[in-house]
Amino acid sequence: MSRPARVDITESSPRDGLQSLGVFIPTESKIALIDDLSMAGLASFDAVSFVSPTAVPQMADAADVIAGVARSDVFLSGLVPNLRGLESALAAEVDGIGVLTAASDTFSERNINADVEESMRRIRSILDEVPSGIRVRAYVSTITHCPYEGPTDAGRVAVLAERLAEWGCDEIFLGETLGKGTVGDVERVLAGVLDRVPVSRLGVHFHDTYGQALANVVLSLDAGIDKLDSSAGGLGGCPYAPGAAGNVATEDVMWLLGGLGIEHDGHIEQVASVAARFCSDHHLQYRSRAGEAVLAAAEVEA
Ligand code: HMG
Ligand code: MG
């Protein structure tokens, strides 16, 4: 057992949490979500994506969101699917970018109009243009299941992750896009990836559709992984993964990490309170068991 002493949480609610919503969340509300969560102690955000506004209308105001964030000491990252996205991200002065590939050709085609090999060529072209000082995170999505092709090949995940590491991506994040994989599925993926990529460069991104995400977080911690994405209130989904629920809730992860004595950013009660208010204001379901419990306990105490 080699659990990390500290885990870096990237808060994904502003991007993954909102991207699939049918109703447009006003730019000021997106900015307020980031500002309020940063006041609750979170320091790193998967904030926006620089993608086609036809494909993902919710992210059409990405540059304005980045420009509007009040605090200068938070890390703001934007997803970039191609060179045009990179150009927009740099103009918006993000701190980091996320590039995209997947273990499934069909998902990748639906997601970014490129099969896996083409997505890797796009990543290569983006890496050739990224200025130093911009942190690059590469996502390998559909690590266990594809919404269109079914179970995916753990070996393919490992090969892609290794190439991305060799190309110099700072972090390789394994995305369980559909939220279906059990500990057994994720164990197979991690075994292959950890053979090829140093654990210090790996992170995980679990959706929680089948209630497996927290168990997969524990598995990842046990493997020594110290970076993860989570989403306050369990917000999230992917427009190209129909039926996928949100990311593992930040509050649930915080409760877990607190119990394990693992250091992390953020205050659970404050995060829960911000996310519950955001969900209530925008008629969204608040989905964090730990968050609900913490807020209920605080009410009893008050
Ligand atoms: P393409 O094939 O290179 O695009 O990329 P194209 O050149 O054929 O252009 C198609 C249209 O998009 C054109 O507009 C372009 O102007 C426009 P039209 O003439 O049709 O009106 N366009 C852009 N607009 C703004 N910014 C850009 C850009 N590039 C082209 N950068 C593209 C197609 C990738 C752009 C498109 O498929 C797209 O935007 N897809 C959305 C991808 C996305 O946001 N997916 C969700 C995030 S991924 C995710 O959630 C998974 C993750 O959470 C991990 C996990 O859960 O596993 C990260
Ligand atoms: Mg996702």
C-alpha cells in the first residue's frame, strides 16, 4: 500500500459539470461558481473548453469565464480539441490545457470528429505549439467502456498513455467516461498503465453512473496516484456519453481523504454549501452523499 500523503484535486464542475446541460448557465453564474469554490479552498479548476459552440453551446463563453474569475492564485485549465482551441485558450490566458484522446474510435469520432490515431496526431500538433509554462494534461477517455462499442481494451489505454508521456505531456489522466467500470476493470487498466508510465504523472477522472467511482478512487490511491478530478455536487456528464452521470462528488472524495488522513485543498462544508446553492439556483440535482450529510449535521449543530 503506497497511498499518497497529499492528493491534488482538480475541480471539474465548471466544465464537465456544466457541458451537457440543456439550459445555458449565465456567464456570471459560471464565474461565481469558480470564485465561490475557490473561496471554499479549491485551487485548481477544469474550468472551460475551447470547442465548437455548435457542438457544446454551454462552453461558448469560455474566454469570458476565464477573464471573469476574480482570484489570480487559482489554476484555470481549458480543454483544447485542436489547434484553433489552443489559439483561443492562449488568448484567454489559461494556466493549463487539456488535450483529448480515447481508447475507443467511435467515442473519439463522436466527441471530436477524429478517430484515435487522428486524435493523437492533433495532440502532437498541439504539443508542438504549446508555449513553455502552460501545463498540459492529456485525457485518455473510455478507459473501461465506450458508450458505442462496449468494453474497451486496457492494453490500448496503456499504449496511448505511454505515448502521451513520451511526448512530454505533464499529466496523463485516465477518464472513465461512462461511469460503468468496477474496481476489477479499473485494476486491469491501472496494471497496464503503471507498467509504462510513472505514477507521479498519472491522474484519474471517474464518472459515477453505476456508483463505482469512490471505490475506484480508493483503488487509485492504493496504487499511489495523487491527482484526481472531482465535481462539487456530483455535477457532470459528457454530451457524447449518453446516460453518463456526473463525476465523483468532490465532497465525497474530501470525506474519504479526510478519513484516510490524506491532505487536500478545500473545506468540505463550504464546498457542499456552494454546490448545493448552485444546484438549487439552477434547478439541478445535488448529488453528494457526504455533502448532504455534512450540511445536515451543520444545521443540527446551528
Ligand atoms: P474539427 O473536426 O477539427 O472541426 O473538430 P472542423 O474544422 O471540421 O470544424 C467544425 C466546426 O467547428 C466549424 O464550425 C468550426 O468553425 C468549429 P461551423 O463552420 O460548422 O460552424 N470549430 C471550432 N469552434 C470553436 N473552437 C474550436 C473549433 N474547432 C472547430 N476549437 C470539434 C471538431 C472538436 C471542434 C468538435 O467536434 C467539438 O467541438 N467537439 C466537442 C468536444 C467536447 O467538448 N467534448 C466534451 C468534452 S470531452 C469529455 O467530456 C471527456 C472528459 O471529461 C474525460 C472523460 O470523462 O473521459 C475530458
Ligand atoms: Mg468527463
